[in-house]
Amino acid sequence: MSGTKSPSRKVPATEGKWPVWKLAILLYPATALTVAINLFLAGLVANGMGLGVIEPVSAILWSIPLGLPASWLAGRWLRGLMDEADD
């Protein structure tokens, strides 16, 4: 069967672009956990300077709302990388 054409055409993998909001939803768990870790470590640094400690549970609770803008920014960054890869 050499010389025959395949009936299917090749389509680029990123033909349908992912919107930033979908990327942000997918990245939210990772970014919220990253924010929680950073808040907890900032509390440890603050403790070294004589301020109060941020408890792990408090860091997790604060990371729930603070993870939203972080995931939006991560989604925009990833969308930019995907657009750059397409060009």
C-alpha cells in the first residue's frame, strides 16, 4: 500500500485555545497550596523578627481566597507560554 494517502488530515494539538479561566481552574489547587506554604514560611520569618507565628491551619485558610489571584496570574503566564509555543 505504498503511495496511498491517509484519509485523515493532521490537526495541530492546540487548535482549540484554552482560555485563561480554564487554565486558572486547573492550576488552582497547586497555586493555593503554594500560597499556603509561602504564608507559613513568611510566618516563620516573621517569628524570627519578633512578630507572631502564622499557624499552618491559618495559612491554609488564608490561601483559599489568596489562591484565586495567584491561579489567575499562573493561568495568564501559561497561556502566554502556549501562545509563544504556537508561533
